[in-house]
Amino acid sequence: MRLNLLPVIGLLFLPACGSKSEQTEGVGSLKGDTAFPVTWSGELLPRSPDGGTSFSIAVLSDSDFSGLCTTPADAGYVLPPSRFVMVSVLGSPAAGTFEVGNDTGPGFVQMQERLTDGGTETLAVATSGSIHLTTATTDRLVGSFDVQVRKKSDGTTTGLSGTFDAPFCANRK
């Protein structure tokens, strides 16, 4: 099964908000050749057309993405240039271990970079491994992942692992 996350990625970059979030601070860490220091984490729950939760996503970033979590009335927020990892599981939040890979999903891990011109570039995509969710609710995702990612720049594969405690990003209902 190959997941098409373009609609989800687009959701992340809709103009969101301009004031500081009321979201509680999340934590996270990354290890591996492509790792970076994590300074912000949050949970996104994109909705399917029928209103149900279609993905559970933890975002780990090296920049403050809290503007994503402010009210839609505060239009104009622009995400800062940054690197971020999206840890996704298809379906409603549920604790458990989820396989990652092009054909084995429902898990998906992707590293991207937000560019100064507002665009995004995919840096690496997980080809195998797993995501382990210990807490998975509509208020918080807590867990870890251990995957092999293929770098888009040169096609090499390397390990990437991490942990996250990501509170719900309120304006993404």
C-alpha cells in the first residue's frame, strides 16, 4: 500500500494563524545521520470527507510551528524555514506497533525541509521499520519510531529513530 500524503502535506501549510499558540509544549528527539535537534512537536488529526480521523500524525520540527495551533481567525501565519519529520499512522489514533514501508504500511515517516520561498522539499522517506504508539488519543500522541530512510539527494539508506510526546494542535480539527 502506498500512501499519498500530498493532501496531508498541503493541510500542514495552509495559512493558519498569527498569534502564539495555547498548545502545551511537546517534546521529541531524533537519532541518526539525518537527525536534527527537535524544538517543537505537535499532533495533527486530518479529517476524512465524512468527518472521521483519517491519519494520526506527530510532527517533530527544529523550528517553532506553534502558529499552526492558533485559531483560524488569526490569519497570516507563515511557517518558518525549518526541517521537520512527520510520523504518520493511517486511521484513528490507536496504541500499538505499526509497520512502515511502501507496501507494508499503515505507518509512514518522512523528513522534509520548509524553504525560505515557502515551498517544501522532501529530504528522506522511510522504506522499512516501525512506529510504536504508547498513547494515541485525539489529545496526544506519545511513542517512538525506528526506521530506515532513503535520502532523496543521493538514494542512500540510513537509520533514523526518534521519540515524541506530541500534544494536539488545536486548530486542526
